[in-house]
Amino acid sequence: MSNNMPEIALERLPVYLNYLRSLPEVGNTYISSGAIAVALNMGEVLVRKDLAYTSAVGKPKVGYVTKELIFAIEQFLLCNELKNAILVGVGGLGKAILSYNGFEKFGINMVAGFDSAPEKIGTQICNKTVYSIDDLQKTVKQYNATLAVITVPAKAAQSIADKLIEAGITKILSFAAVQINVPPSVTVKYIDVAGSLAVLSAINN
């Protein structure tokens, strides 16, 4: 994957991929950037620029071969390279994420959960074992995990992030409503559901 693609553009690639995967094969051999733009309510120039970062090559007046475009985006997003991920914080949200079956289509294998509550340790959620947070380092190495999801309360997020980094995790997705301090070699992406809903509610239709 190219490091030259802006993150905001990179975040749009899964949107294109999900849309393209949803199209029936019959009647959709080719797809144009304009058709994608209309379907997703985006600008055609924006879509064309985003797709130009991938290896996809469109044909004048025809567009892209849909299967080739899907493959190009999958290659760019490393969907065909299996990456192991773990989750820390097996509460309601954590359980829902561990139960989600859509990770594999993006090359992500959610392998285990971690928690500090004794009653949760050793339980199974969709065939994924919940381990003690004390076993984090050895279990991360056992699974060769490089990705982690944090679904713990904000006050515990930094200490959990520190443990994850010590265990060798380099990419973190955090649902905790707090900024996490990490070294430059570690990437953190934040998802604030409440904040996103607040923004949505403030939009004037």
C-alpha cells in the first residue's frame, strides 16, 4: 500500500469496495467512476482520484472492469493478507465486535479477547477465548497479532495501550473517548460513537 495516499482518501476505499461487492454480477461487468460517484453521493473527480492510487486502470467511455477494480482495491487494502487482531475489554461493545463476522472479508482475523473480570476469563465468544489481561504479552506473541481494538473505559485506555505496545502491537483502534499517547512507530485510530451521533444530530437537512 502506498504511503502517499491521504488518510481521508484511504478511508473511502472500503466504502467503494463494499459497494462494488454488493453489485450483482449480471449487468455489471463494467463500472465507471461516475456511476460509483452517483451511487455513493460523491464527486466523480474525487472517486477517480481515489481509485488512481490503486492499480486499477479504467478505459475511456467504458470504465473499469468491475472484478479487476475490486481486486485492485483489495490488493491496496491488503485484504488478501491475513492479519491477526485482538480485543481488550469484553463488555457489551467488546462482545459485539468479537461476534462480528465481517472482518475476514478485509483480511482481518479476530483471534482473542482480554479482560480483567475473573468471571469472563476462560469464556468463549464465537469460538474466541477471553484471556486475562495479565496474559496479554505472551498471548499476543502466540497469535502473532499486530492489530488491537480497545473497548475499555477511558480511564484505563492509556495503561492498556501501553501494555499492547509492550506486547508488540503497532496498530490500535480505540473506542475509548480519550487521546492515547503512543510512540511514532504506533498508529492509533479513534472511533467516538457518541461524538459522531452528536455531529449527526447537529446537521441541518
